[in-house]
Amino acid sequence: MTILLVRHAQSAGNAAGVLSGAADLPLTDLGRAQAAALGERLTSLSIAAVYASPLTRARDTAQATADRVGLPVTIVDGLREASLGAAEGLSWAEIRDRWTLGSGATWADAIPGAEPGGEVRARVSATIDELLERHPDEVVLCVSHAGTITHALQHVLGTPLDVGLRFTVYHAALNVIEQSRSGPVLLTLNDRCHLELLDA
């Protein structure tokens, strides 16, 4: 089984430079173009199912591919972004000014109302494992969020929650996870070939 794990295209929050978390924000014009380019890239694949986070920016990104391959978008709550509590709508600079990290703490520990990292990891890991089991010999598209995808990749790579991964999850880029005899493996990270014309 192969999971095409994709971060949603650019949203209004991304363009404004603020953290969205669970806030339901739309795609920008660039985001809609990125979603369309992704859909065109994936048209030739035999995709068995299209899944998305319940948030509009992920659903609309997924819909651009679903329309091309003739499939519905199935909403999966486990793919939603973590709630960032009081930090939603703020920039990283504003967050650092308002809250201080203690030794061994994470931002989820410091920010009031933020969803604990352990809970996010548990639901994301369970979702990835369930989809791998549901589609043993198929290719599926899952459109989610940067934080969620980071947890999914840490799960696949066997990285502990307190060990951060030092890479960016780009908008509308392909991250490919494949099930092997020994478990899920990461085949591709941040494939953005279909976005080259938009980057020019």
C-alpha cells in the first residue's frame, strides 16, 4: 500500500504569516493554483481513495485531485491539524514573546489550550496505521497539515516525540509512505516538481 501524504496548499493564514491550527481558513489564489497543479500531477495514478482533514484548506486541496480522478473526498478527523489554543492567529515571533519554554517542554505544553503533542501523535499514528491496513494493495491520497504530517513521518521513522525533525513540510508537496514487510517506510519527502512553474 502507498500513502501520498500531502500538506494542504497555501491558506490565508500561511500568506499572513500566522499559525492557523484548528482555525478554518480558506486557500489563497496561489493555494488554489497549487492544488490544481497537484491534481494534474496525480491524474495518471490509479488512486483508490482520497482522504482529507475536515478543515477547509485541506478539503479544497484534496477536492482538486478528487475531481480529476472521479472520487469523493472522505473526511478523516485523525488527519486534522492540532489545535494551538491561544496561539492561533499569532506569528512565531508573537508566540515566543508571550510564552517561555521550560526544560524538556514543547510549545503544546507552554501554550494555554493547545492540544498535547502526545495526543496528536496517538491519533495521527492510529490513523496512518488504520489506512495502511484498509488499503493493503492500493494507492491513496491523504491531504493534511504540517504538524500532522510531521507526526506521521516521525511515527513511520520511529522517532520519539521529543526528538524534532529538522525539515519543512511544503504546501502541496508529495510525501510518499509505502508499506513494506518490516512496516511503513518513507520513500519520498517534499516532492514539488509539479509546482516548479508556480515557484518561478
